[in-house]
Amino acid sequence: GGAGSPGRGAHSVTILLLSLCGYSLVTLVFQACSDILVACVLAATAGLALLALGKVAQMWESTSMAGCRLQHRIINTAENWAKRPLRSAVESTSFACALLGTYELQHDVVLACQVGVLTGMAVVLASEVFDSATANGIDRVHSAGLFSVAIACGCALGGAARTGSAAWVSAATLSVLGSLVAVGPSSRWALRREKRDRRPAPETSGPAKEATGARADVGEKVEQAPRSKAAVTYTWEEVQKHNSKGDIWLAIEGRVYDVTSFADHHPGGSIIYKFGGTDASDQFAAFHRPRVALRLPAFCIGDLAGKPGKPGGPPAPTAATVEYRQLREKLWREGYFTPRASFYWGKLAVAAGFFAVAVAAVVAGGGAWWVVLGAACLLGIGWQQAAFLAHDAAHNAVVDPAKGGGFNAVAWTAGSVLFGISTAMWNEEHSMHHAITLRPKEDPQFDYLPLWLISEKELQVPGVKVDLLTRALVYVQHWTFLPLCVLVGRFNFYLISTGWAIKRLFTAPTRAGVVAAAMDILGMAIFWGWYTAVVGLLPEFYSRLLFVLVSHWTTGILHVQLLLSHLATSCFTPEEERAEQFFAFQLKTSRNVDSDWKDHWFHGGLEYQIEHHLFPQLPRHSLEAVKPYVEEICKKHDIPYRSVGFFHALWEIMSDLRRLSGALLELEMG
């Protein structure tokens, strides 16, 4: 009973402070801010800017810890309120007062965001200084210096808010930047203390030690003792039995791993369950950075018995698979996987250019129908380019991911804020799509029944029923394919993203999943905020309607591009996939689109779909260079390499859809 009292007391304090601060903030908004919508947009924009600045600060060693603290405040809001309610109350109130107060005083959105962001940074850093000074024994001279920097920040921010002077804003910016550097040492001391406090008691080596590692938190670095030379061995038949959600083993490079306790925490989503009881060597290597392999010993329970291809042993890799693995090692060794910043800055500039010209046309066009039409097309293409950027970023092809993973700010900004979809949903579904491409009724991005039938194998899946509605829709699928992709695809993305994020918010098995869903909802809210504001600049209802429809229909071309890469190829069952092995399986389920330098920007890397599926983390600028290596392996081992023009691929798909509509009719008659 006594042990629970502190927890209840802290919980009561949290509820009290949340109630008081919540009431105070609501009162502040209604009394001091004349435009509630602007206040919400300001808060969301400033919060996003804090996240971005925190990410930027992590790029330099002297400011990395301060950047981590800034991001931690926003991403782990609930945890901060639960553990440090008083600190959270002070920081939230200071941020809101500075942001909304500056806007009300100066009626300048940019200035309000600047002061709000700088205040948020300053108050967080001041809290870190206070925490470090009280808990870690920093000397008085250093503490006094840090507090002096904090006071300078406060004075400069106050002057900026009251006068709106650029000089005061510059002084505040310099003060906050100085505090970023100054708080670094104290934050590192605090981090060391936290790690020391969390460090578990020493345990015995061997199996007990490995079991402890298997229960470690996701992303935490775990030191593992060397495995015993007398390792336990498991037959291939035994490994194949452990393929359920509550009992999942993987075979990777000849070793056996029990990942049952980790599977729900897998950053790539539920795809890990699809490979229970199988050899996932190529899938693991394709979808993870090489350094992730350092975490595997925590889950290792033994070795595979028997030799590959021999009785009792695992399947032997084909000659094509062996050469594919050698090529993958070569590409990592020679730096093909290293993102080139200049390339992606250029792609960002292209997308930003389309956005900027579209908005400028809306502002200056006066509502003329031809201007509205042109602006809508430009915005639609801008969305397409943002989607390409989000796709690459989510594959870790734009920025090398931090150790331990974490929040992908680039993918979230491009995918949720600019494109308006759930980035976490995309990560879950797209990981599944890459690993089990076109698997009947299991690939979530190519499961269209009853609307479209893409393979006769879908009808053989247990539980699939062909009713009157399915027959009617499939019968005309070659007529409905293009109109639905272009006219409805974008709106469908909104619906499934919103539904998925809301559901995930309440059903995610881990805290990281809940945070990802919440961030997606925030990002999509920001998207609708800025898009609604742009549409609201148009003077009439009909011009607004034209703008909305045409901008979305223009982006509908992207949905055709996404399907063009895989439809009318081969579909495989799980057993057939394993027989083909990863290299041949990906070749037979993907198609490249012939293109040249003039239209690479328009396809966004999707024209090299084969190379992308074989090496998902390969940056877009390296795909063309890798293509000849892949073609050489295919030619040597007589594996088909599909590469056709855009309209030829479209003709192949339309013909196959028509064939399948007739095949279903014949099947029903038979």
C-alpha cells in the first residue's frame, strides 16, 4: 500500500496542473487572441518548427544533446506531463503566452512564430540547466554562466515581443543559439546519470544474459557477451514450427532468433510475423542498415543444424541469390547507399517551386478560371513531388537514420504535412508490400477485391467469396481502372489515412505506435489547415470547387504510376515465394518504365522499380547506376527483366484486367 502512494500523489498533481493550465490556456486564447484559427495554426507551426530545429541541432556534437531534449519535449508530451508535471506546466504556459501574446501585440504571424519558437527553446534549455545544476553537481561558476545566458534570452525575447524590432529578434536568436551550445555539457551529464540509474544489475552470462537482452527496450543499445562455442542447434523442421504470433522464430544467416518478445515493437510493423519459421536473411539485409545486425545477438538462441540443401538442413541459396548478396555487399562497401544531400535539396527545391508558384497564382490571379486551373495543376504536381520525397525519406534514402531509429522528421513533413497522409500507415503497409509483393490478398497495397481482380490466385485464397457485386465490378474493371485511380485515388488516401491513424491511436500495442499515430493526426491537421487557407483565398465557390477537384485529379496520375510498377506481372503464394527466393521473386513481380533525362523528375524513381525493390534503402540517385549490375545477373541466370515504356505498360495492364474479367466469367460458368 505504501509503495503506491507516491504514484497516486504524482498522478493527482498532474491532473490538478493539467486542469489549471488547460483552463488558463483556453482563457488566454479566448481573451487575448482575436482569431482562434490563426492561434491553432500558429501553435502547430511553432511546434513543427521546434521539432525541425531539434533535429537540426542533433547534427552537431556540441548541440546534439540539446536537440534531443527539444524533440523529447514534443514527441513525449504525455510522458513529460506524467513524470514532470510542474516543469511541463511552466514550459507550456511560457510557450503559449509568448506565441499568442506576440501575435496579439504585433499582429505579425512570422514574428509571433519566431518569438514562440525561441521562447520554447529558451525555456526548455533553462529547465535543462536547472535540472543539471541541482541533480548533477555542476560547479557554481558554470551554473551562473548558464543562468546568465537564460536571462539574456528572456530579456531579448521580451524586447522582440513588445517592439517587433528585427534587432531584438536577432539578439534573441543569438542568445538561444548560445544556450544551445552552453547546455550541451550539462545535458550530457544528465544523460549519463539517467543511463547509470537505468543500468540493470549484473546478471549471469550465457542464456540468462541473452534472455535479458531480448527483453530490452527497442532502440536501447545492449551489450552482449560472446556466445558459447557449444551453441544449441535446431533442425529446419523445428524452426518452421515457430510461426505464430505468440511464438515466432527467424533464421538469418544460419542462426536462429526468437523474436517473440520484440515482434510487437518492430519499427517496420507487423511484416515480421509473415516470416515466422522461415529464412529471412535476404529480407533482413534488404530492409535494415548493416549496423542493425549488431542487435541480433540479444535474440539468438542457437544455430541451424545441417548443411543448406542437404536432408534436414535449410534450403540452399540459388546461384542468382548468391550473386545478388555479393552485389548488395559491394554496393554497401562502395558507398552506393550514402544519400547525396545536394540531390535531395534539388528535389525539395522542385517541389517547393511548384507549391510556391501555385499559391502565388491563387493570390494574384483574381479568380480567373484559367489561372485557377493552372494553379491547381501546379499544386497537384507539387503534391506528387512531395510524395516522392516522402517515399525516399521513409526508406531512409534521404537522411541516414539515427542509431536506434526514432522519429523520421523528413518523411513526416513531406508525407503528412505536405501530402496529407498517415506516414505511419504508409510505413506499415509499404514495408509489407516490399516484402511480400503481390502476394494474393496479403499485400495491403494491392488488395482490391471486389473492385478489381489482379490474379486468379486471389480466388483460391480461403474465405474469398465471389458474389454478385464482385462479378459486376470485375466484369467492367478494365473500364473503371483509370477513372478511379485518377478521380478517386487521392480522396481514398485521405479516408484510409485518417481512419488508420485514429484506430492506431487507441489500439497500438506500444507507446511508440501511439506517438506515431498522434504525430500523423497532427501532421494531417496542419495539411488541412494550410490547404484550406489556400482554397479560401479564391473568391467564389465554383473557383474553389474547380481548384480542389483539379488539384486532386492531377495528383491522381501518381496512383497510376504506383500501380504501373507491378500490375500484370506474376503473383506468388508464400510457398512459391520461398521457392523463387528473394531476388527472382522481386524481379518477377516488378516492372521498370523506360525513361530518359527529360522525365526522370516526373517518375520520381518509380521508373527503376526493380532496383528499388531489390535495394529498398538505395537513394534515388544511385538506382540508374545499379541497373546494369542487376541486368547482368538476370541475363546470366535467365531471369526475365521487365522494362517497357509508360504507355506500353499501361496497355499491358488494361489487357490483363480485361482478360481477368473474362476469366472470372468463364470460371463462374464452369
